[in-house]
Amino acid sequence: MEKSIKLTIAISLMFASFGQIASDLYLPSLPHITVDLHTTRELVQLTVTCFMITYCLARLFYGPFSDGVGRKKPLIIGFVLTLIGSFICLIAKDIYILMAGRLLQGAGAAAGSVLTGAILRDMLEGKQLSKFISYFAVINIIFVAAAPLAGGYLQAYFNWRSTFFTLFLYTMVILIITVFIFPETNRKRDKKHIQITGIGKNIKVLLSSKQFIGYVIMVMAGYTSVLAWLTSGTIILQKQLQYSPVQFGWFALLGGLAFCVASFMNAKIVMKIKNRNLVLFGTLLMFLAGLIFLLTALFRILNIYSVMIPVIIFSFGNGFIFPNSFSGALNPFAEQAGFASAILSSMQILGGVIGSALVATLPWRSILSLGFIVTACGVIQILTILSVNRRFRIKIFLFFYGKRVSKAAAKSI
């Protein structure tokens, strides 16, 4: 691999983790913001929602735009918006100005996260793409854990404004790197992709691909299970099992560690094993975890082992599902990589919203709700694989009916 490609990939790692840092760095400061701005907890929590709304919607702009004009210009626009948003948050005197700053931050931070997949597709394909997406997934999980931790230290030693000052400086560094060092990777850019007819054509191309739709469903279902666990896990562990918030954080980290181990393993074996087989392995683990949840709920077994063992199993499965699904979805669409990445990542976030909403609305006890959701996700993923992949359907048919077919054929001779 050329040195220039290695440098570009290294810079792209900063882009991939940027959204997590912008989203989570200030989370430990939420109670202090409530006091300092003389507002309510509900309004402060809405600043998280403000970020996520624009973080999700802006992806649908950056993807097609980058297919038309290249990756570099949308990245610069995104980082400039984040820079402005961070400055507004830094000087905010009331909660509504802080909300406005978070809206801008979300709109800007979306550029780095959504275009990382497109940038990798510009330079890599096939199993190499799966390999590096696996490594990127590991880095993202590390930053998911590290961002609130770093924010906690900033709050402890300084104040809540220091988190936005840190984000302002970090964004400035990334913006300078993007402008002066990062190369344009999209060699197939064409302005027809940002015209109405071009956008319509790209939508038709993507939505007519069974493979793309299948992988989108896989990612949505996988992220639904993750957010269902994170939403209900805090209730199960803290309210029902009486663990502290700090202990919950460490237990949640076990799921992230399982995901990292699986993603790292995936990067090592993906060159030898077909992507679809690794995805199937992950979905079977998802289904198994859901069944364990349901059985423990049925027999009223509730302890840390009955909760964390299935969490570790489905997190391990997601470590195979996510990188191979992203790779499989992006691989056939070199010209529409930005648009494909935008739809894929937006649907991933939508899956998280669905998971959180289901936990909040299902009438059963938390462990039963979680078991139902994870099992349903596994079933949906398995059915998706069977509907998209003809070879798996044939293998299953031969597994169950192969002997009967052979006997019938022998009799007819």
C-alpha cells in the first residue's frame, strides 16, 4: 500500500471519530450546565436531541454533494460549521443559544462520520475495504468510551465551557489538516450527482439493489439491538440489580470490548472467509443472545450473568455484522459511494431511535422487552440473508431435504 494512501487513511480515522467526540465530550457536564444556565434538566437534555437531529439529516446532504464535487469541500464546510457551533456553545449565556450551537455542531460533525466510508471506498474495495472498516469500528468504539471520560476530567479540573473550547481547538486542527494535507479521493466525481435527475437516478440505483437494501436492514437491526440494550440496561442494572452508575459504565464497557475483539478478528480473517458467511455468523449470535434473554425472563432468572452473557454474545456478533455489512453495501457503488454511505449511516441512526422507542413503549419488564427486541433483530437479519442470498436458501433446502431428494432420484433411475 502506498504511503499517500496510508496517510489518507490515518487522517480519515480522525474524521471517523469526530462525530463521537463532538456528541459525547460534554455529556458529564450536563448537570453543571443546568445549574450554570439556570435552566431545567429537560431543556439541557434537549441539547443532545438538537445535535442528533442535524447530525442525522445533514448526512443526506453531504453524501450526494460529495459524489458531485468531491469529498474535500463538504468536509471543509462541515468542520467550519462545527467550529462556529463550538464557539456559540462556548459563549452561550442561556440554554437556547446553547441549543443553536449544538444544532450547528451536529450539522457540521455529520460530514466527517458519513464521508469516512465513502473515502475508504474511493481507495479500497472488496475484502481490503472490509478489513479497514473493521479497524475503524474498533477505533470508534474506543472513542465512544474515551470521549465522556475526557469530558469528565475537563469538567472536574475546569468547567463545562472547557469541553467546547477543547472541541473548538480540535476542530481547528482537523480543519487545517483537511485544507492543507488531506487529498481529494473521489476521482469519479461528477456534478450530475447533485442535479435533481442525478439524485433521482442514484436513488433508483441504490433502492433497486437487493444487496444494498439487505445490508441496510442488517445495520439497522444491529444498531436497534445496541440502543435497546443501552436504553434498558441502565434500568435493569441500576434499578433492578442495584448497581451504581459507575459499575453500569464498566459493565457497558464489556459489550464494547466484545465488539472490538470481534471487529479485530474480522479484520484478520476476512481475507480468508467470505463476507456473507461472517455476517451470517454474527446474525446467529444475535438470535442466540435474544433466546437467552427470553429464557431468563421466562424462568425469572435475573442476575448480572443472565444480563451480561447475552449482551457480550450479541455485541460480539455485531462486530462481524457491522464492518461486513458496510463493506458489502458500499462495494458495488464506487460512483455513488457518498450517497450510499449517507443512506446507510442515516438508517443506522434510525435503527437506534427505533430501539430506544421500543424499550420505552413495550409494556413488559425490561429484560423481557430487551429479549424480544434482540430476538426480533436476529430473526429479521436471518430472513434478510435468506431473501437476498440465493445460495443460502439452496444450502438450507439441501440440508433439510437433500436426503429425500437423493432417495427420490435413486428410485426414479
